[in-house]
Amino acid sequence: MSRVPAFRSFPSFVVIAWCIVLFGSSACKKNEGNASQSIHNQYFQPDSILAERVAKDTFWREGETSPLPAKDKELFQGLQYFPPSAELCVLARLELSPKPDTVQMQTSDNELRTMLRSGRVFFAIGKDSCALAVYRYTGIEGKMQQGYFIPFKDATNGTDTYRPGRYVEGVPLGAASILLDFNRAYNPYCNYNEEYSCPLVPRENIVPVKIEAGEKIYFHPRQ
């Protein structure tokens, strides 16, 4: 069983685009009264997202550390994504805990991964306000980490996206704000290769809305 940290993002392709959404309440539910709404953002740059996707395909096909098994690289036709969406790149409210909780996160190979639950983020998807817990790694990985690891499940899982859920990186923009670019949501390496060990999405990070952005499910060419 591989011990490569399958939950990490692919930093070579990450170009942060600024996209803003007004955030709502602390639970994922229908907003009443003053609904949170997305607002125009001149900094949204879909071309950079598309360029990252092309580069990622090249790495998946040719990279020495690609998660694809060697026999799959020859048949690889590229990953599938939702079109870039300004509304799904959000500026969320970040509430950090005074003292992060040490938690044991379940993984795909039935082992436990020690993580630090640092707090929660609050944001809106359309008229729905949502919240997700944010995590930091421990050990050397934690010292190298600049943002937050956010595993999540939404109403697209099992149809358009990978059933066990996806990951997104939270980029702090100050003491109380964090950028969640769901256009850059990505699948665990387990979607490409079952030999990887991947953290599973905690129950608290399941939202009953569709987040139609980022990477779709990968269908193995040999299946």
C-alpha cells in the first residue's frame, strides 16, 4: 500500500484567482431574508484554470510520479472537469479555534491519519449557506503547509464526481477570510490508483448542495 500523501494538491499548477461570494450562516441550509449572493469579480481568470488543467494532464500522462499505473498512462485521454465558474470561487469567513483539535481521520485503507482540525469556514453556494471544517497536517507536512486541507462531499458525488468525495485547498487571505476555489477541487489519488491511502471525508464536511466545479470522476480506461 503506497504511503504517498494522496490528499495533497498539485502545487505546480495552482494559480490563485480572486473570486468573491458573500457568505452566510453557520450551517448548510436555505438562506432566509437577506440571501448571500455572488458578486462581480474582475479578478476571475478562467484561462489560468484551463492552463493548469492542460499541464496536469501532461503530468498525469508523462510524469514519473504520476498517480496513474504505468499500464494506464498509454490509454489516458485526460481528466474531466466542470467549466470554470466565478460563482464557485468563494471568499469565505474563517473562524479558527483557539486551540486546534487533534483528530484521527479515517483513510481508504482502514488506517487512521492524525490531523489538526483548525476551525471552520462559512460560505454560500447560490442561496444555500454552508460550513466546512478545515484541517492542517502534522509533522513535516504541517511545517510545509501554507493553507488548509478541506475534504468535502456534495450532491454531485456518485454521479458527476467521485463518490467518496473531493478535496480543496483553503488559502487564507487574512485573519478571518479564506479563499475556496472549487474550480480547483480535485480527486484523491485513490480515484486513479487503489494502491494509494486517501483520507475519507468526515461526516461534518458533507453538504447537501451541488458544487458543480472542479474535477469530475475519473473513469479507468481498462474498466
